[in-house]
Amino acid sequence: MTKRNFLGILRRVRLKLSTANVLDDGKLKTHNPKSEIQSPKTHIKKGNGLATPPREWLWTKRSNFDVEFDRASSEPEPEGNEDFWQNIKRVLLICGGKGKPGEIENNSTGKLVEIMEAQRFVKEVFAALDVPMDSATDMADSLIGADYMGHRSMGIHRLPSIAADLLNSTVAARAVPEIISQKPAVALVDGCNAPGPVVGRFCMDLAVQKARRVGIGWVGARRSNCIGMASWYTWRAMDQRMIGICMSNAAPTLVPPDGTEAVLGENPIACAASGATEQFIADFGMSACSVADLELSSCNGNAPKLPRLAALGCDGRETTSTPEALRSQRLRAFQPEYKGFGLAAMVDIMCGVMTGAGYATRLQKRGLYNPENAPANLGQVYIAIDPVRFCASFEDRLIDFHSLLRGATPCQKDQPPLVPGDKEISHMEAVDDQGGIFMSPCTLGVLKELADKLGIRPLRMKAV
């Protein structure tokens, strides 16, 4: 797809998907349920050969990372590695609440980067980490799309942690999802530990294909990884004039009501539907505050005081400190808490318990908090519904539905009521007006290290 088409689709809150690109049955690989595919080892390309990541790069998966980081810092590393990982280590520790942010590479202000330039850079980073180009494109699109839509904590900020997972072989860079079993309207997919966006695209394309034939497609996936922004996949269905639904379980960070230990993930759910002139987009997790948002704030040197009833500290008591909440990884569900927690449990039943994936505390801790270099084994559900099978005038009725919502009396005359999806469209317009995505000094420092080490053309930036 051309650069122009990609931008055009993004600005319509759409994805790269045309009728000709919808997967056929012959292109969907069927899985033998008795076979288990081991995750291939991930490498960095070096010259004409492949260089296996050295042992020192596995530091991100050690349990007592304070002690390990001190030890790793005191030991000599192979030549060149210390420069490559200096900023990545620092950013990951800051994101975990274990470091204080500051200027990186003497960048005192952020820069603007054009959307397609950011997409090019991220795609080349993944390709250099031995990810096939098609998969690298899917992964880059999901990150940059999140930045463009305003979901910054799911955007390029996640690149260091994804790179660490690829280097550690926690995620299988070259794996391809496979169909375990299927019926006309449903299917179960083995993600084979492939990158989350690769699994997500495969499953939603399959769901759309089934919905086109029988009206609805429900696809469950296991052995998957973090998919990033859940609504990114619902837009694939919406681009085919269908209702898209996506949900995923996640590593435990959510404590139950009256509990102190994290037992469920934030478990996001997203839904998208479109009429001729209106689009509905809802995307939310179940916690009062997102770990990813806290990590982004901490990394950029902005650690605001948390509201009450949002998080618990390492001692199990309520905290309003962002660094303490990051260290403890114990969040509370949105209020009323038992309903927010109940919705997270519902998602985990459908995504984890029903698909054969991990669930609740049987899922691995995230990033720095995972003592083992083991696959995530996340579970997901992707649903596509052809609304015309239920109501031929669905798109017109959706437009009328939005007009009723927008017609509500506003609190302030100059600020009309918001409809789900308005914030994303507003952020896209702002990015277009300013000429690119804003990137912080912390992010730019890490991206520079990646470009230098992997031999990638650096980002073209412009001043804010």
C-alpha cells in the first residue's frame, strides 16, 4: 500500500484493508493441535550473518532487577553493547518506577516527527530484529496508529520493551499464527507466540471473512502477546462496514475489591462501528488508571499524584504516588470497583479460560516483573458482525443515534457533548495541523541508540 493511501486510511480512522486483501481460506494455515511449535530464537542482523544476543541482554527478565542492574552495570559488557542498552535500561527502569527521569543525550525539548517517517523507522527497527517485513509493518502500524489517535502509552513509547522481548526470544519474531479448529462462524487460533499485532490482524481478518459469509465471526486466540491498542483491530472490521469487537486478557495488575494482591489484568475491550458520516469507537481497560499511562508519565518526567482509590503500594495500602504504584503493580478497578473488576473477570473468562490461554495469576508478570524468560500466553477474542444481516438501515440509524447523543444539552455552550471516537478524531486533526507526532527527549534518546546500533537511518525530526 502506498504512503498516500496509508495516511488517507488513518485519517478516516480506518486500517489497511481492502476487499482484495481479505484472507482466503487457502491462505490461512491450519494447525495440528497435537503439535507444539517452539519459539524460534530471535537475532540481530549483523553484516551478512546473524549474531545471537549476548547473555547480558536478558537482564530485563530477572526478578530482583535492582540487584541485577547494579551487578550488570559493574561488569564489563561486550564492546558496543553498553551504548546500545544504556538508554533502554534507563527507560525501562524509569517506567518501572526504579529510576528518576532526566535529560537523555542532551535533548532538552521534544521534536515533531511526521507520521510516515515514524512508521518507516519503527518498521525498520523490527525488521533489523529479524521480524519478517509483513509482520514488521503490522507492528509498526499498530504503534504509530496509537500515537496518531492519541493513545500515546500504546504507541512508540512501547518500542524499547518490545525490542527487549524480541531480543530475549520472549516473543517469536518469525512465528505465524495457525488455525487449530474452525466452524462457519467460529474459530480457535494458536498464536504460536507471534507478536501480538500479527496475531491480531490474522484473527480479525478471519473473523471478517466469516462474518461476510454467515453474518458473524468469532475468533479466539491463545499463545498470543500484547496487541497494543485494542481498537486498532476493531477498525479492520469497521473498514469492511462491520461492527468490530476486540478484547484481551493481560498480566495481573488489578486487585479484587477488598483485596491487596493483583489477580487480573486490565483486560481491555474495544468496539467500533461506522455509518456514512459517523464512527463509534470505544476502547477502555478496567483499571482506574492504566499502568501504561503511568509508565509514559514517569518516563517523561511527569509523575502526577494519583487520585484516591486508584492504586495500592507494595505494603498493600492505598497510595497516590506514581512511582510506588509502578513498583507495586497493584491497581484498583474503576468505580464502582466490584463492577469494574467483574467486567475484567468476564473478559478473562472469554479470552483466557475459554480459549486455552493463560488467565488470572497463571499469566506471566510483565517486563521487569517477570522472573522468567517465558512466553506471555495471552488470550484474545476478535468478533466481526455484519449489521445489515440484522437491520438493512443500520448505517442510517447509527447516524441518527449519534445525532441524539450530540443533541444533549452541553455543560458549556462552547463545548458540545463528546461521543466515543471524538477524541481520537480531534487528536488526528491536531497531529495533522502541527505536522507530526510529538516525541519526548526520553523517547528520542532511545530511538537514536536503536538507529546507531542497528544501522538504521535516523529519524528525520523538526523543532516544535
